[in-house]
Amino acid sequence: MPAQNYTKYQQNVIKRYYDNLDAIGLQRAQELVTELYLAEGKKRQKIWDTLAKNLAKAGVPAKQIENLREQDDPEQVAHLLTKKV
């Protein structure tokens, strides 16, 4: 939708969302690490898919995300996220 269809307030909300997209991705990734510790099987793979998307939003390079996923170690992800904060 074109920007003229939004009120000034709505435009500011949308702008703030995109300005803080990296922080939103980082926060969601932190939440997913907890779930990753507890998950097994197919659910664990689904969490990794979501976690990879949120790590990318947080500014983690794709190669590093792939490396973390291959190692499948939630502790390394948690360590990375503590350095990002």
C-alpha cells in the first residue's frame, strides 16, 4: 500500500519497526535458544529454521549461521547472542 494511505502516526510506527528490526530479531533469537535446548527431532529443525531467520535479522552473517546450525549446539548460539547484546 502506498504511504499516503497511512496516517502520520501509522507511518511513524512502521518506521520505528524497521529501525529496530535488528533488536527485534535479536530478542526473538534469544527466546528461541531456550526452546532449542528443550526440543528434539523435527521440532528442533523447525526451531533452527526460525532461529536462522532471526539471527539474519540481528545481523549475523549467513556463513556463521550455517556453521552454528551444522554444529547444532545451543550453547554456542547463546554465547554469540550474549556478545551481540
